[in-house]
Amino acid sequence: GSDSFQPEAKVRCICSSTMVNDSMIQCEDQRCQVWQHLNCVLIPDKPGESAEVPPVFYCELCRLSRAD
């Protein structure tokens, strides 16, 4: 297609929508590398502010598996 997003990109977000938008972030885990919506996974400290984008991001599943 004419769309610039890599076709092999996996979108798996906590919101369960696989829609691709302009603010996406990718999990750093080499075995995972799913894309998620920034505004779903990044919660700002204060309402009305935009959340800080972390330099290294892990999705919720990888965070769980790395916790031990």
C-alpha cells in the first residue's frame, strides 16, 4: 500500500485497537517489538499535561516478565 508504516510492525495495545496513529511507541524488547499508542500507555503526572516519552520503552507484558 501507499502507507509509510512498516507492514511487519505489530500493533498490540492495551486499548485493543490496532489502529495506527501519529503517536506510537515501540517496545524495546527484541522478542516483542510491538507498537502501542502513546496516549494509551503513557499517563501524564498531571491531568492536562502531555506525558514524558521514555527513552527506553517496554510494553506492559515485557515489564511484567522483566520484573523478577
